[in-house]
Amino acid sequence: MYRILFVCSGNTCRSPMAEALFKNESSKAGLSDIIDAQSAGLHAAVNQSASKPAFELLAKEGINIENHLSRQITSLMIAESNLILVMTASQLKELLNLYPEASGRAFLLNSYSNPSAKHEDIQDPFNAGEKIYQLVKEDIREGIKNLMHIVKKELINDDSFGK
């Protein structure tokens, strides 16, 4: 199983949306049996629900994150992940300082999935209005769509992908 870990600060907004959007796309592509996505936070208060705006925006698309509970990132999660995608450059720096073994597997979502993206960081919508959440969700969605293209190419070019 190929494992992707999405990381943000609190694991209540961006990374749960990225996890859910990726799982939705991989399911549509028939890849959910060989690719798993999870999420965690660098500073997560454990067992918190996803933020209400994140939950509501995804629910409008039929994507349910009602059972999401925030998790603090661990060295085991790092060890078990083939690819780690973070939301901001400062998070990437912090992650690599805490877990240097993630080097070569940890990247910014926007930079990894779309090198020509307008901006590298995906802003934190926590305590922002629905309009900001919507913009962040679309930013993440664009990254996920591009990520799916990369994953599909890897599957075609590497028979050992996901094993």
C-alpha cells in the first residue's frame, strides 16, 4: 500500500480536506485499494472534530468528514508514509527539523503537485469566513487533481508502485 500523509498545523481544516478530497479522487479513479491517504497536524489538539466550515463545504459535495478526529503527527506516521505533503513552507521546515528522516519524501503540496502554482503556501482558514474556506478548498482541490495525475503516471511507469 502506498501511503500519503497530508500535514497542516491543527489537523482540523486543511489536511482533513486534503485527505478527504484525495480519497474521493482516488476512489473515482479506482486506486483506493493501492493508495491510502491520512492526515495529521504538527500542533494538533488530539481528537478534535474537523472545523465546521470544512465539514460543511465538503458535505455539499457529498464528501463526509463527520468522523474525522485530529491527530498529532508521530514518527510512526512518518515512517509509514511514502509521500508527505504539507501546506506551508514553514510547516515543511518544522517537519524536517523534527523528522529529518522525512527528507526526500516531504514536500509542499502546491510545489510538488504544480511547480507553476501562483503561490507555494496554502493559507490557514482557521477562524476565517466561508469565502476563505472556499478559496482554500479550491486551492487544495487543484493540488489534489495535479497530484492524481502524478500518481497515475507513477502507476503506469513503475510496476512496484504501491507495493
